[in-house]
Amino acid sequence: MGQSVLGATAAPGVPFGPRNGVFHCEGVSAEVIALAAGTPTFVYSTAAIRDRYRRLAHALKDCPFRVHYSMKANGNRALVTLLRELGSG
């Protein structure tokens, strides 16, 4: 935190970050997203969500667990569907 996102260069495989001075999500520029979806809008990276879920599942692999997601936190249907596909309850 505290770093300028727009002044840095996105590392390969990082879902959010600048490319040639333009902010992108999974290779799509924020401008294209804004033109397609309007503003304000929320943008999620399925790649980032899948990656974080897999990391959490791997970290907990030696004990019985099930990840539960609270729709009260964010009831976005696409997000909830993705988490369910990954095994979340």
C-alpha cells in the first residue's frame, strides 16, 4: 500500500496494473471497461479470485476445511457463482 499504482509497471500475471501508462484488468484497459459498462463500475478479476482461493485451499490442505463466503459481504451473482464453482459454500 502507499505505492503509486499508475506509476509502476504491472508484473506479468498480475491481474490489475498499468501497461504503457494505462490501467488494465486482465489485459483490458480501464477505458474500454468504462465505455462498455459505464461508470461507476466495479471490476473483479476472476484470475485473481481463482488464484487466492487456490492459495487458501493449498494452505489449509492438511486440515479439514470448507471456505464459506458471505453474500452479505458482496452479493454479486457472478462472484458468488465463481466462488461456488471453486467449492465455496
